[in-house]
Amino acid sequence: MKLLQLFKVNPRSGLSTFRIYLLRFYYFLMISVLGIDVWTVIFTRQEAWEPMAAVGYSLWATFAVLSIIGLIHPVKMLPIILLNITYKIIWLSIVAYPLWSLNQLGGSEAEGLVRSNFIGFIIDLAVIPWIYVFKNYILIDWVNLRKQ
């Protein structure tokens, strides 16, 4: 019976205990995997940053830092995960897909990033509580707009 309680939706949060722990685990991964890698590069870099590369590293470092808050407030920090999956979709669409469609992805500079972004995309798809997001970020705003 206790196992079933993990999957029961808590009316207060709108999510199950399992989903809350899954989100916390995701934030922990963002801190430990992405954060350690990105902050190591940032702190050990000797040469000047290329501006666009710095934007990418800054964004990834920001995900890791804000994920600390996500450990404490997993539901309130859902927009970080939504931003994360959105940038991956856009990047995969404008970088990976054109290379793949021209059969130039294999051996390209983008190949490793494509792999990690695609795996991250799949993880994001699994972790995001889509029904909750729809009800609380999309539907509620749509209903409020109609009332105005």
C-alpha cells in the first residue's frame, strides 16, 4: 500500500510524491553532472572567451545554480526545465537536423553535442509533469484571458 501512496497526487502540490522526488533527482543531476562540468571549464579556462561560447556556458552554469533552488522548491522551478527542453528543441532543429538531413552529422563538430542534447531532451520529456504544466501554465492563463 505504501508504494501506491508514492504515485497518488497530492491535492496541495498537484503532483505525486514520486514526481516531486523525480524532479529533485533531475535538479540534482543538473547540479552534479552539468554544474561540475561547466563550472570546471569556467574556472579553469586560460584564454579569453569567444562571445557565443560564453553565452552557452553562462546559460548552462545558470541552470546548475538555479537547480539548487529546484532541490528545495521543485515545482516552482519547473520553468527552468521548460527552458531547458525548449532550447534543446531549437538547437536540435537548427543545428542537428540540417546536418543530419545533408548526411553531414557524423564526424562533425556538432556530433557529440547532438548526442548529449538528444539524450537530455528525452530525459526532459520524461521528467516534466506535462499534465501539471498544461493545467497550471497554459490552461489557467487561457481561462484568465477569456475572463478579461
